[in-house]
Amino acid sequence: MDKAEFEAGLRSDGFRVVNSSVRPNLVAPNHCHDFDARAYVLGGEITITRDNTPVTYRAGQCFEVPTGCMHAEHVGPEGVALLSGRRRNGPLIREAFESDLRREGFEVVHGGQQPNFAEELHAHDFDSRIMVLSGEITVTRDNKADTFLAGDYCEIPAGCQHATCVGPEGVAYMVGKAYRRASA
């Protein structure tokens, strides 16, 4: 299975697609998620331990961790880049979004912009995930504009060219920033 097939499968099975990279040597002891997870390793490696059985996944390999499954994660010495999907049985709430960010090594920042604030086309040197807390923001990338309202969230990978425009009421948001990327 290649990356495109994996992503198409995620979408058809109702998963939200998430690109992520995790810093080298991260160890997440036994825990479980409140979502089903599927991942395709783009680069680096990650070891998932379930039922005291560790399995290491490398570029081109896939794994799945269902909701509530106790497991541990250990990222290899080069980090890991993943194309993954999450499927929750309910809406993503602010607390779960922040918990996901922190667990994945993102710095969490709360902020906002004044009404009608706009940024020209630009890119960041960090991965970002944004949840709108109030107001609205339109993000344009690949010549496609998407408007995000309170409770909506989006991902902007490092290097992604995008422009933003804030709505007439301004916007408040929570953003996760991560300055890491395993080779893909």
C-alpha cells in the first residue's frame, strides 16, 4: 500500500487525516486514546508495545491502535514522520485537542487576531494545528479557501504556503507548534 492509497482508505473509513512528526527517542509509557488511530510511517521508526509485545514499524509500514487499547510508544533515534488518521465517536472537544497536542510534543499557545486581519501568502518552519475557539478564520492553500469556525480545526504542515483572513468578529484560537520533522 502506498501513501495515497492509505490516505484514501482513511477518508473512506471516516478518519480525520493528520500529518505528524515526533521527535527522536520520545517514550510514551502505557496509555490509551479516546479515538481509533491508524498510521502509515513515512520516515524514521516507532515501536508500539501492546500486551507486552513490541513491534517496530518503519517507512512504508502501517499500524492501527483502536480506542481504549493500552499501548506504549517509543520513537527511534531519527524521529518518525507519520501520515495518520483519527476517528472519534463524538466531536473533538478543546480539552482532547490540547491533550493530543501535548502528547505529540507540540508547544501549545493560545492567541487570536483582530477583526479583518489578513496575512499574505507565507509558510512557517514548524508544523501547526489550530482549533478555533471563537470567531472565524479563512485559510487559503493550494488556491482553495477553507473557513474555520468555533470548534473547527486544521493542520498546516511546515513549509505549506498559505494565507489567512480573519472574520469581522476577530478570532481566538489554540495552536500547537512543533519544530521537528523526520525525513520522509
